[in-house]
Amino acid sequence: MLKILQSGESQGAAQACPAHRGGSRTFVASLYPVPTYPQNLMIYIFAALIISGMGWFLVLRIRRPGTVSEIEIHLDNNYDRFAIERAAQSDAAF
């Protein structure tokens, strides 16, 4: 990978995705240098919450597979409802 970046073959992909380029720097900067006491725990607390949420979602998906479909349907309905409301508001603004 390093050879590819040095040769310039994948520079177009890196330039096309600036969020990826800056995101990795931000992540490393949040870990090094190690922040002071309260802030040094936040990354681990956040990681624990994300992992536990993913675990709970997997348990829910295994125990009751229909629930995931219901959640997807509910999210789609809400998205459609708010899209219609946003369209009506933008039409009323003009």
C-alpha cells in the first residue's frame, strides 16, 4: 500500500475522498498524544457503547428476525413522511 501511495497511482482516489484522508488523522490525533484524565477514557467508553449496541442488534436479529424488518419499514415510512413535509415547506417558501 505504501508503494502505491508513493508512486502516485491512487492519488485520485485519495483526493476524491477527503473525508477519509482527514478522518484517519483525526482518529490518530485523538489517541496520541494521550489526553489528560477525563478525556482519555472517552474513546474507550464510546467504543464500548458502539460494540454493545452492535451486539444487541445481532442478538435481536437472531432471536426475532422480523423485528429488524419492522424497524426498516418504520424508518422508511418516517423518511417518506418527512420528505413530503420538507417538500411542502420548500414549496411554501417560494
